[in-house]
Amino acid sequence: MSAAPALSVIVPAYNEEALLADAIRRLHGALAELRLPAEILLVNDGSRDRTPEIADALARELPGLVVAHQANQGIGGAFRTGAARATGDYLILWPADMPAAAEDLAPYVAEFGRADVIVGCRRRREGYNPLMLFNAWLYPKLVATLFGLRVRDVNWIHAYRRESFLRIRLTQRGIPMLAEALVRLRDQGARFAEVEVTMKARLGGVPSASRLRVMWRTLTGLFSFWWQWRREPRPAGRP
């Protein structure tokens, strides 16, 4: 991973001491298997456990891994921190608890150069309880209704052309940043592609998205962005 990177993988990490080392080593190996010039930007998002020490040790061990430490800003803030330091042609946000293999990244890489935004669409949800499944069904419909943006999977792993991503202004710090980025890139005229991907079970722990307060914050954040967005000047062709 020494050549100028085609891909910058940004990994926000908050209190992931139990999973982090294994997840990052797997991701590093997957990128090496793809023979793709790449870098990993691991953003410690104000963790209170041993995540910072583990991250720094991994940076000494693995070529092409850069670590950033910041106060807690949520997944959106962590991704913006990584994007500001990235040098790859494309950016991708990878969950710290998601095991990676070359075949997981390959569908995104196949669209490099043809699309500005590559939306990963899960074939099925792994580890979702009924409430999470209902939320996963409802959320894309809300995004389509509020913003006129119709994609099959709003809150999963997406890849963005870096020069396009850096031109947009993001206001959301948490999960709603994912919808905001898609909407603002659509408004900018970005070319979209959707690819089918496989969601794997977490390496461990409980997903934060299963918590009612996280679901509530996500919905209120989405409506906050909508309230702001609908008052902004409309580019030609914007809904």
C-alpha cells in the first residue's frame, strides 16, 4: 500500500477495544489481496477504553494505516475528519465491527471511474431484530418522501469520489450524515451506482442501531436536515 492510493478507507472507532485489532488486520489484508493502492484512516472518536492505544500500536504494525484522535463527534464527524486527511481518489466508510474480505470491497472498486457515488445495497440484514428490520424498511421511504432520493439502502457502506465529497457541506454528526451526503451529492449532479453487497455478522458486541435512543436521534437528525435543506436555494433540477 505504498503507491498513491486509489482508495481511502475511513474507519470510525468508538470504544472498540475488543474488536479493533482483528477488524483492522482483516481490512488491511483484504486491501492487499485486491492489489489496490489504498490507505486506511482509523479515527478514534473519543473512545474511553483502550481503543486509542490499540489504534496507535496498529499504525506501527501496518503500512498504510494512519490514526487520528479526536473528541467524540459521532460517525459523521469522524468520517469528515478522515476525509479531510485522505489522499485516495475514492473514500469509503467501513464500520469498525464489520469483518472485511476482498470480495466485500470488489463491487465498489468495479465502479471506480464510472460513478461518483457507489451505494452498497445489502441483500439481507444480519443480526437485525424486528424493530431494526422495520426501521430499515421505513428509513429509505422517508428519505425518498422528504428529499426525492430513491436508493435501496441509505445507511450502509457507500463509496464517494473524494473531490466530489469535499465540495459538499455536511451538518449532521451522526448516522443522518449518510443520508445528507447522498442528498447533497445528488443535488451537485453526482453520478450514482448501486451495487449488491453482503452484510456480515458483527465480530462481537451489540449494534448501536438496535438502541431506541439511537433510532430516535437518527430520525430527529434526518428531519432537522430536511428542515434546513428545504430552505436552501434550489439548484436547477433539484426536487
